[in-house]
Amino acid sequence: MARESESGLPIEPVYGPDGLTSGWDPAERLGEPGSYPYTRGVYPTMYTGRPWTMRQYAGFGTAAESNARYKQLIAHGTTGLSVAFDLPTQMGHDSDAPLAHGEVGKVGVAVDSLDDMRVLFDGIPLDRVSTSMTINAPAALLLLLYQLVAEEQGVGGDRLTGTIQNDVLKEYIARGTYIFPPGPSLRLVADTFRYCRAEIPRWNTISISGYHMAEAGASPAQEIAFTLADGVEYVRTAVAAGMDVDDFAPRLSFFFVARTTLLEEVAKFRAARRMWARLMRDEFGARDPRSLMLRFHTQTAGVQLTAQQPEVNLVRVAVQALGAVLGGTQSLHTNSFDEAIALPTDKSARLALRTQQVLAHETDVTATVDPFAGSYAVERMTDDVEAAALELMRKVEDLGGAVAAIERGFQKREIERNAYRIAQETDSGERVVVGVNRFRLDEEEPYEPLRVDPAIEARQKERLARLRAERDRPAVDVALAALRKAAEGEDNVLYPMKEALRARATVGEVCGALRGVWGSHVPAEAF
């Protein structure tokens, strides 16, 4: 049903060049919404049926503190949870490990064991909430902990919905929270694909991420080129492991940034959909239409937020979010205005969510599918971004694919070159950053940020000590031995991993068992 404008005029769900809905793109450049090549969106109705998932990313301190924040977000209207883990958890270390000192609970929640995961989701019905977990190298572990908590709630794996990021290749390119070498890491990804197909069929098994590359300085063309190249590597790995492409590709998802350069961001999202659809159809022979759909989550650009005049970030985030929506995202996280200073406060997190709600309910961007279709500027920019990204992907292929290019430092060098260019333009004033190199204040207004209690680390150590004293240590040892045996062979490691976690083995112990078999990744520049 068509909506009306403020003037009482009809807004059609879909527009073509003459106001009609079909028959206007014989060259397969645009097509229709919900149809190959998905330039105009992966679903026919997009937001005219319902808005995107408002998935606010949160997690800090202890599991109990994060649980309280999740319940607040749900009460304020969040439709999906997104979990941030602290650095020790991301790198497979327990909170009492020497390497974890000073980082426990700082940039996310500390999860050391099944006990912590129980607290994290206490009172949250996992059959009614979609959960995304931003975790990569140990993604399989955290997913299994989540499944175990769901089982304790009486919720079977077939009723769980959500996403694990599980994209370790971008860690070697831009972020650095890897654990194992690329080969075993890809094996773990493939095992996760197989496990979820059998045990958690509605779960998105990977969120192939360009966001962190963009935060490191990648241009929009670099972001989608290197992200899709990683996606190709994951698909090849799964196919080589004996899986049919249509058995796992429908559960692949992507994760991109939304910058303030709204028009190019819209073009980027449209180009990425078109490129992925053609890759999956032409290179991998996918037949299921869902395998061709590039579905993605978006987060507004944290790297563009400033500590100077932080309230201006509210404007930046609104523009970035609008670009993501006009580009057709499936879910969205809006950054809080104070994140350049510290973890967001309750009020700033609520304002970030309200930004999405204003876009969804007070504007007309949800009234029609792909509002920019046919725009001379956006269509040309879509073609240009696609051409630039395809050229970069060809260079990756010439080097032997994503892993070979990573090992030679290609993506990292390209991103660093672009980041340097942006820094030079900002320093010279050619690139204006409001409040930083133009329109500055003589004196910044005081702001009181949220601070994480430093006693959290001591409390987590106490929890671990109690866990190790209470659990059945011989059962843990047996389970970890079974995990090592699977890692040495070709069996799916997630089944013995789940039993080890059920026996209350810690994240650090499970990752340590795998390190003992697979080793740890050491970047080439370390030599």
C-alpha cells in the first residue's frame, strides 16, 4: 500500500524511469528490487514492509553490567543485540592471564567461561532476541557458549537467530586480533559452517567485514574490494572442504561502514550487492537466489567521530545512518556521540538508538525502495566504485587470492597508503573536519565520560579461581584431550569444543589446546 507525502501526494513503493516498477533495465545493471543483480536491494519491499533491524553494539566490564545495558536497550526499542567483547576474550586469553592485565572489561565484556555467558544473557529470552557477536578468532567458542546457555533456557539450536562475525582474514589485514595461522583459522571457519548447518540452521555463520579496514583508512572501493575478496576465499575454503555452495552461502553476511560522504556510501552498497551476485552466480555456480544476496550490517564510522565538540558527532552519525538506510542495509548500529572519548553513557547510547528511530518513523525514506535509483550522480558513482573495486580484486587474484595477498602485505599496504593520503589532506586543511581543523572553539566544554571500574579485573580473577576450584577437573582434561585429537585430524572440532565448554573449560584453556596443535600466527613484519 502506497504512503502519502506531507502534501497528501502518493509515494509509490517502487519507481522506475517512467514511474513504473518493471521493464526498464535490459542490461542487468539495476534490475528490480529483490531480483538479480540486487543493485536495488535484496528484498522486493525493503523497508516498506518493516524497517531494518536496530542492533545496538554494547558490552563493557562484567557480564552483569553488560546484561543490565542490554535490558535497557531492549526496553528502549532495540530490536537486536550486538555484543562487544574485551580484548583478552577476542584473543583467546582468560582474565587472569598475564597478557590480559589492564585490558579486562575495557573495550567490551569479559567472557571467560560458560558461567559468564549465563550471566550475560540472564533474563533475556534467546528464542525471541536476535544476537550478533563481534568476535573473530574464537568465534566458534562464543557461539557454542551461547548455544549452551540457550539449551539451559530450553531453546533449541533451530530457534536461535543471530550472527557471529567470524571473519579472521580481515584481522591479518587491519585489526590484529588473530590467534592461529591462516590455514587452521580457515579450517575453523569451515567447521563452523558445517556445524551450524546441522545444529543452528538459522544462524549467520560469518559477517565478512570491511568496517575495520575502513577504520584503518581504506577507501570505499578498497573496503568492498578486499571484503569481497575475503568472501571469495571463505567460499573456496568451504567448497574445498566438500560443501555445496548453496548449503552455506545463504547464511553468509557482510559488515560495512557508513561514512559522512553519503552519496558515495550509497553507491558503494549498491555496487557491492551487484558484484557479489555476479561472483556467486558466475564463479561458484550458485543456484539458490539467497546465495546471491549480499545481506549486510552497517555501523556508522567511529573513526570520523571527534573528541573535540563531541555533540557535533550527533550530526555526523545521523548523516552516516541515513547513508546506510538509503544504501539498503539489513541492520544498523549508530555510534554514540561520546565514543571518541570513552565508552558511551546510558544517555548517549539511548540518543544513538533514537537517531535510528527518527529515520524509521519520522522521515519518508522507508516509504519507497531504493530512493536514489536512476539518479545520474549515484548511478555513475555506483559504476565507478564497482570498476575501481573490481580492479583491486583482480590484483588480489593475480597474487594468488586473499590469503596469498595478505601474506605479501598487499591489502595492508594499499590501506595504509590511502590512510596517509587522508591524514595529509586533514593536516593541510584540504579535508575539513569540523571542530578539528575548522570551526574550532577556544576552549572545549568539560565532559564527564563513563569509566570502567578497574576492580573488574580482580573480580574476574576471583570468579575464575572459584570456577577452577568447583568444576570436575578430570572431566575438563578429558574433554580438552578430545578437542586436541580432533584438531590433529579432520573431524569437526566444534563438537568436542562444545563438550569442553560444557564441562566449564575456559576460553583461554580451549584456545590454548588449539594453539598447542595449530600454533600461533606471527606476522611477517615481526621478523
